[in-house]
Amino acid sequence: MTRIDRPSPNHDSRRGAAIDMLVLHYTGMKTAGEAVARLCDPAAKVSAHYTIDEDGTVYAHVPESERAWHAGVAHWAGATDVNARSIGIELVNPGHEFGYRDFPDAQIAALIPLCHSIRMRHPIPSWRVLGHSDVAPARKDDPGERFPWKRLADAGIGLWPAPGDSNLEASALARFGYDPDAPLSKVIAAFQRHFRPAAVDGRWDGECARLLHGLLEKFTRPAL
């Protein structure tokens, strides 16, 4: 894994928050060069801790001790300053606007050990390994339905559900961590992009209920 330091000035203090989340994004720009330049441009006021190019090259932008500006207005399990408590990783991909495509093997092969090393340094539970769309479902679609979440879960990063037997309503998504105040169809679509990528339609159905039940059986969410 090749690592290149490309420092970004776009960061500030974590304000005493402990790091307990990992948030994955796609860059959503036409080229890697454009994306890295924007993440390092002080006028853009956005950043991430790392960017991974499609060939597996890792660009390091912000020290993990600092708060990178990657999640924006976001929510997970009652937390609203997601940036303060998360590590943000951008994956080079043109996204839905510019020709969304699969994430290459080399890119994911670099992502997996990076995630493992981050989780060795910070106590990030599996249910808090998330996509940008999970924490900002009303605004974001990334990393999207082509991202190989199951491959990460099989490598010990994040969760992948075995369907349970349940008639849970969509409102139960808040029990896992999703924002109860976000538009419900957007929240359902975010859940589907992560855990049922074959059919992202924003409509709750029996399969979604069974998958959510399977997730809720895998962890005990601590009280806030």
C-alpha cells in the first residue's frame, strides 16, 4: 500500500470527543486529482483524514487526532457532531453524478488494512462503521449501492446481517442509529444502499424488516 502525505489545512480540534466512528465516502468528482485538490483547498472548507485512489494509493490529509470536515450536517445514534468523533475516508469514484462504477479490487485491498489499523488505534465498534448516506440520509447517497459492504464485514470491518424473522416497522431503524427526524423514505434508501443494495427504492418491506432484525441481534447499543 503506497501512502502519500497530502496535508489539508481544513481541520480543527475534536473538542474532547472520543473517536468511535468510521465514515466512508466516495469523492463524487471526475478525477482523483480534482478530488484531492479540493480536499486540500482552504477555500473548499472540506477534508477527510484519508483518500484512497482506485489503484490503492492512500493520501493522508488530516491527522487522526484532528477533526476533519467530511460528514457535514449528520446524525448517528443521537450524536450530531459526527466529525468530532469519526475518522473519514474518501474513496475515489465519480459517483452517481459522473458515472458511478464499481470500486476496484486494488482500492478495497488498500481500504481493508487501513480500516484495521484505524480500529487498532481507536475503539470503533462494528455498528459504527458507516457510509456518509447512513449519517446524512437526507443529503447524501455515498458510498452507494456498489460499495462492497459485505466484503468489508467478511474482513471483520462493520456488520452484515443474516435475516431474522420479524415484522419490524421502518421506525425501528432509529434503534440501530439512523436519524428519527430525517425523511423516512431517505432513511430507508440509505439502509438499503448499505444492507440491501440489490433493490434501493426507499420503500419498507418484509426483507428490510428481517435484515434490520438480523442487525439488531448482532449488537447491544449502549445507552446514551
